[in-house]
Amino acid sequence: MKTNDKQNSPLKSLLEKKYKSGFLGRGEKVIPILLFLMAAVSVMTTAGIVITLIVETFTFFKEISLTEFLTAKEWYPFSESAASYGILPLFVGTLKITLIASLTAVPIGLAVAIYLSEYAPETVRKLMKPVLEVLAGVPTIVYGFFALTFVTPMLRTMFPSLEMFNAISPGIVVGMMIIPMIVSLSEDALSSVPDSMRHGALALGATKWEMTWRVAFPAALSGITASIVLAISRAIGETMIVSIAGGSTPTASLDLTASLQTMTSYIVQVSTGDAGFGTTIYYSIYAVGFTLFLFTLAMNMLAQRISRRFREEY
Amino acid sequence: MENAQKSIRTDEMIKKIPVRLLKNKLYKGLFFFAAVFTFVLLVVLLARIFSQGAAHLSWDFLQNFASRRPEQAGIKAAVIGTLWMMAVVVPVSLLLGVGTAIYLEEYAKQNRITRLIQMNISNLAGVPSVVFGLLGLTIFVRVLFLGNSVLAAGLTMSLLILPVIIVASQEAVRAVPKELREASYGLGATKWQTILRVVLPSALAGILTGSILAFSRAIGETAPLVVIGIPAFVAFLPKSVFDPFTALPMQIYNWTSRPQEEFHFLAAAGIIVLLVILILMNSVAVWIRNRYEKKY
């Protein structure tokens, strides 16, 4: 190509004009900055959450001492004369729900994950995938409705001593909600175990179950553990199911058949009630929210650490 | 070698084989049962809700406002309110999410700030939705005086689903092969021209698929709306984003938490409307994935 052609081309003069007007050149410089600002929004969101929680929690602790919050054994914020703000009952409530949810979801979730990754024929996998996707996509309000109007009545016909609001029904349904999470993350971990290891075990005469239990499962253990920790973190933060089917009685008793309150359902109770802005009760939801935030953050970081640290590279 | 051979006792091994095979079968049955159980759970959940709510679904139910009398109550304000909220969520979260993804994948250098942003996104995804509600209550409702408006709820929901959209968009942008970018540079395009005209069009299907799933999460999410103080009993439609409104999950929550059984049937009917919307959205996402997603 002759250089002459290029110099006379109308395209080039047009481009030159564009460059001279500074349009292209300036755009190229401004756009990365704009995009960086967009990326900064997500960091600012985290900062916003942390600052909001800290500032409002601090206001709460001006009225209620940290010692009372951590050591008092009762949570009676609505009492006019003898209000008591001890986080313990809400913590126990959250613990009971989380425990029942894990007992439901971990065995079923792992069994389904192992079945899908090691045993299932292609047709079953194709059927189960949308089933799990739908289960994961069902809003928690729907699960809450299901717990209150189906699981609770069903359990009460079996165990008449069960109260209308209890820990078992929402616990089981929270478990249902986190099953898809355990299945998909654990199945990912299992399928990243190389087939050569499976072939090795089978060639040594192991049965499929022995191969799964002694070779595939241990090799995928870090991913499986991380999936369970993440699912438990979800269960701790779950709000609507517990608010609808768990009741609103903060109690430190370990009774699973009675009404209870979790950290999340307390926040909902105050939000739907008429505690005015600026009252101690109003600020208490931030102190509870902050506690909740710290717990879930710790669990999420633990999960990240487990999957990073113990990841086996093949 | 000789020793090892002696220690293996063939007769005992053969004796153990039937037990081992039985165990193998048992576990396989157990795992299969768990899969069937999960399937049955979903069927029971859906069947229960449809059998309870189907009778209350009618044209009137979609046309009426909330009412104290269950037979007159409808879901109009909630459906329109949800649409208003999504009119805020969709542009805000898409713009921020895709912008962040492009920055991280195309512009960001591998340094501490980039790692901080990336780590922050994965941690933000694990924050419970009720905590996002507390953020919205303080920042949007109190500090910015937005009250329980469409805008306050929409912005809170946008922040909530932002990590999901960022991660989905990052994957879609990353999947665009380098050769396409290089060809564009070779033709004299600038970096931004390349992103806008080559990378984004190729990544669009992936971005949309992930984003639609995030939008369906925003439609069904209840806890942040409760914390922000979105009312459940509304007999008017919002006229601008600054007006108060109600949304589908709020209406369902309100009906569910009433003791009378008639309201539970209304809640079930509301849930059917919600699930139909979500299923439609997911079908669109699957359709886009199958129709437009390019494999390189």
C-alpha cells in the first residue's frame, strides 16, 4: 500500500478531526475513571454497612452497657419498667434453628451431591439440575408460608405437644432452603477430583462405595467443608422463614417445641412494630444486626480460608 | 514380598466380598433415595401452594387493591409496586454491575486495590439480606430522606444483588476470547471502542442470563423491604419513584402473618403470581442462554 493513499483518505481526516477535538482521546481517559468509580460503589457498600452498624450500635451502647448486652440472660426490650438487653436468648434461638437446619440439610445435601457426581445416569442428572435450581430460586417468603401452613400442622398431628410456633418446623424448612447450595458446591468439589484417582481405586478392587468414601470424598473434603460452612452462614442470616414460623419469644431454653426468637426475627419484629426512631429499641436492631454481621462474616471468611488452604491441586 | 503374600488371606477376602457388595448397593440406594426425596419436596411445595391458592386466583384478584375483607382483597398495588421497584433496580444494578466487571476484567492492574475490590465483592455476597435492610434504613430512608419510597427500596435491592451481577458479568467478559480484542485493536480501534463494540456484544448473553437470575432474587426478597418499613396495606399506586408503595413479597408476608385462614389462601394465590413471574423470567434467561450464548 502506498503511503500516499492513506494520507488522502477521507477516513483519516475524519479521525484526525475527532482526535483534535479531543473526543476520542478524552473519552479513553475518562472512561477508566468512571468505571473505577462504579467498582468503588461495592467497596463503599461494605464500608456503608460497617459504618452504619458501628455508629448506631455505639449509640445503643451509650444507653445499654456492653456487659449487659453480653452477659444478661434475658431479652425483654419491650418491658417499660425492667427492660433487659442480653443477646443470649436471641443467640440461642439462632443456634437452635441453625442446628436443626444443618442436621436436615448436610446429610441430604451430601447424599444428593455424591449421587449426582458418582452414581447418577445422565438422564437423572438432567432432571435433578432444574429441580435444584428451582428449589434454590424459591423466595424465602414462600418457604416461610410452607413452614407455617404445611410443615407445622403436619408435625403437630404427629406430635400434639408441639406449639404453633416452634424451632423444629422453621429449622427443617431452612434446611430445605440450603440443600441446593450444599449440593451444587459439594458436587463441584467432587467432580474436580480427577477420574484417574477413581480408576486407581476401582482397579485395586474397591467397590464404588469404597472408592467414593475412601478416595473421592477425602479428596474433595475441603470444598465440601467450605460448602457446609457457607450453607450454615446462610442459615444464620435467614430471616423470613424464622419470622413467620418461629414465633417471637426470646428464650434461652433449649426446648425445640416452643416459640422462640432469632437475631434476624427480632429485627423484623421491631421493624414491623411501632418502635419510634431514636428509641433504645430502635438502636437495638443495629446492635443485633452487627452481631449477626460479625457471625456471618466470620463464617464466610472461614469458608474461603478452608477452600484456599486445603485445596489439593491435581 | 514373601511375607506380604502370606499375610493376604484369600479365603477371608472372598468371604468379605458379598458384604462389601451389599454395602455398596445399600449406599447407592440411600443416595438415590435422597435425590428422590429432594424431588418430592419440590413437588409437595408447589402442589400445596397451587392447591391452596388456585381457587382464589381470578381477574378480580389481580385488579383489586388490598382489603380488610378477604373476598375483596387483590394484589394490584403489589404487582405494580414490584414493577416500579424493578424499574429502579434493573438500570442501577446493571450499570454498576457491568461497569465494575469491565473495570476489573479490562482495566484493573493486578495490585492491592484490585484484590481488595475482588475480595470485598465475594464477602458482600455473603452478607444476610436483613443487614442490607439496615443499611437502606439508615442511608436511604433516614440520611437521604427518601422515606419508604420506590427509590429507597430499589437502591437497597440494587446493592443487594450487585455482587451477583458483577460475578456473572465478569465471567461473561472473561469468556470473550483474546483474539477478538486483538483483531479489533489491529483494525485501529481504541480500547473503549473495542470494549463497547466487540467485548460487550459478545458477552451480552452471559451478562443477561446472570442478571435476570439476580433480578428474580430482588423480586422475591422480603427482609430488606420489611426493615426499610415498606407498608403492606396500600390502596393506591405510586406516581413517581419518590412515592410510597408495596411489593409482592410484602403483601404475601402481610397475609401470611394474619391468623385467619382465608388470608392464608390469599397469600397462596399471591405466591402463585410471584412464582409465575419468576418462572417466566427464568425461562427468558434459559432461552437467551440457549439462543445467543456463543461458545468459543
